[in-house]
Amino acid sequence: MYLLTANPLLIVAAVLPAVILMVKIYKTDSIEKEPAGFLVSLLLLGVFSTGIAQVVEEIGITLLNAVFHKETVLYNIILFYGLVAFAEEGAKLALLRLRTWNSAHFNCRFDAVVYSTFVSLGFALWENIGYVVRYGFMTAVIRAVTAVPGHACFGVFMGIWYGAAKYFDNMGNPALAKKSMIKTLLAPAFVHGTYDFLTTAGWYSALFVPFIIFIFRFGFRAINNLSAGDMRITKNEPPEVYDPKSPENDISNYPDFTDGFDR
């Protein structure tokens, strides 16, 4: 209901950073642009994932408060790494996979990055509106250069491994597909948990700025690298029997799905 009475300029300030990043991702897709309606559906699923995450977090925090003392390092580690990160990234991933895994549109490696960042930015957009409407324009400015691009980078980490999982699945390599899908959740959850943990009070909060510079640098380099080296990941006739000795199933012959991480 607060949206009905909110200052329209604050709504624009809250939404604009996510929109700019979505346009950037869309334009970077080099082989085949994704349908606009399909991307809008992913954006809306990202918005919906905020509700799922909120329910999980409220239940988890209630249980956490019953066992651990608040405002301790251990409490924050469990809260941010064990609860918030997995609740939010898990909700995004569940809806992402539901909508895209079997879609005919999912036929290129970079598609995974596009899809995951759109879901993540849908989450960030809705979350950002709530913060900005409550706390004002300066909150919009701060979050435009921290939280919103942060969620986009979480989406990049997710998309790198989501694309790998799809590729290996299409190549008839279930073992590597499963490992990649696990990393699809673990990688963004770890980065997300670290982001949140470093915002808490303590000496480690001094590491927040260097950390976000690192993940932003990695994220945007990975986007450009993965787009430049994009490839189709469909295979009409996957092998009926998986042969680990086949060149197609040798991981050393696959594209580097983490390209950009060490640059």
C-alpha cells in the first residue's frame, strides 16, 4: 500500500539502477536476443522471490534467536551465510530453474547469465523500492552503487554455473551437470553472505569497499568475456550412453565458464 502514497520520484530513483543494468545485460547478449516477454517474466519472478525469501528468513530468524545470542560474530555468520544468503539465492534459483531450464529459448551459454541477472535484478528492484520509500533519496543513491549492482553480480556468479550445468546436461554428462548446479547455488550464496556480513559492525567492515570493488570488477568483466565468447549449448542428439573418455565429456575441452575470474 505504501507504493500508492509514495513520492513518484523516489520510485523512479529506486527502479532506475536496476533498469539500467538490465538494459546493459540485454544489449551485451551477442548471439541471439531473448524475447522481451520472457525477460519480463523473469523480472517478475525475481520480485516474487522476495516474498519467498522473506517467509524463510522470518522463520529462520525466529529459530536462530531462540538458540544464539544476537550481535555476536557467530550469530552474524549463521544469519548471513547460513540463512539470508541461501534463502534469497535459493528462492531466485528455484524460480529461475522452473522458468528457464526446459525453455527452447535457453540455447546459448550467455543466456544463463541474462536469465539469472534479470531474476536477481527483479529481486533487487522490489527490495530497493521498499528501502528508498522508507528512508529517502540518499538511500537510493547509496544502494544504486552498492546493493543493486551487488545483486546483479550475485546473478552473474549464478549464471556462470547455471550455464555450465545446462551445457553438461545437454552433452549427456550428468555428473558435471550436478556439480555445476550445486555451484550455481553455492557461489552466489557465498558472495552474498560475504557482502552482508561485511556490512555489520566490526573491524571486518573495513573490507566492504575493497570487496565490492572486486566483485563488481569481476562481474562486469565476466559479462563482457562470456558475451564475447558466447556459444550455443544445445545438442539435438545427446549420447545414449555416457562415455567419460569421450572428448565431448572431458572437462578440459569445455569452454572456461569462469572466464574473467582471474582478470
